[in-house]
Amino acid sequence: MSSQWADQPYPLISTLAFSKDTSHAANYVATEMALAHNGMIRGLNSIYLQAPLIPSSDSAIIRDFLTYCQCWCESMHHHHDSEEETFFPTIERISGIEGLMAENIEQHRAFTPGFQALHEYVRTCAPKDYDGAKLKSLVEGFADPLTKHLHDEIGTLRALDKYDSKQVRQAYKQLEKLMMDTDNVRPPQSEREHGADEITVPDSATRVWNCG
């Protein structure tokens, strides 16, 4: 059986057209964001591809996989909340255009209901109730608007080349610092899960659920 990589079914973002262009920081910011978004898309693809393959008889594997899905969801929340808290307002201040990033925020709202449904499922599903087909279906419920947003935002960032290059770079660095300072902080167990027979995170869990 040939290897299946996490670059499909949802396509990655190509940076070839701008990643080596040093004429303006907008290209740097777009490249960095595209790489971050590609990490999210690879995570999404790995969940989608692995979901139906998880053995229903192995509770430990199910727990680990659901924990992986939780971590992906939490990283998505972290990324988009940080953008709205810090990066988007700063970019609007630099540009002098109120609402410049409004379309990006609206795109966040477009995928939120389906995304929240997935997050709720992986937070609350007991291993004995795991249904790979259902999880896959939940991904399908929001993946298209999510990946459209992840692709579209790169074009928005590239278009910042009409504003002060140094300030654009500083805005991204501010976002980067915020995200690094607040990364790896998971909600308390009681906030992530409900019920006694639900997901726990074993100290020894070392499986990595990524297809490439």
C-alpha cells in the first residue's frame, strides 16, 4: 500500500510566487502565515484521513486520536482568536482603513458553527462511542469555508504592500510573540471534557497522528 500524505484532500497553499520577494515585508508576512496555515491544513487532512481507520476495539488509540483532534481544535482557536485580538486591529491602524480585515473576520464566523461541532464531539466522545464516519462527516461540515479562508487571507496579507513595510513586519512580530507566549496552554480537563468515561491524556501518550 502506498503512503498517503496529509497534503490532500484539502489543498495546501503555494508560496512560490512571493516567498523569495524581499521588496516588502508583506511578502514575508504572507509567507509565514501561509506556512502556519499549511500546518493547520495538514492537521485537518490527517484527521480526515485517519478518522475512519481508527480501530474501534482499541480504546487507547481512540483516546489518543481524540486528544490529537482536541489539540488541533485548540490550536485553531488560539490562532484565530490571537489574530482578532491583536493582528487585525493593528493592521487596520497601520492602513488607516477601518474594516480592512472585516472580510477575514466574517470568514472566521462562516466556519465556526461546523468547527465548534467537531470540537464538541472530540471533547465529549467516550472511546466506546467513537464513530469515525461521523467524525469525518463533521470535518466535511466546515472544511470548505475554513480552507477557503486560510487561502484567501494570504492574498489579503500580500496586498499590505501598499503600507509601511516596517510597521507591517512589526505587526506580525507582535502577533507571533503573543501566540508564542500563550501557546501550549490547554484548558483544564474539566473544561475540555464531560463524564467519567471520556478522554484523558495519558502522560505516556506518544503517538503522532499525522500522515506526513
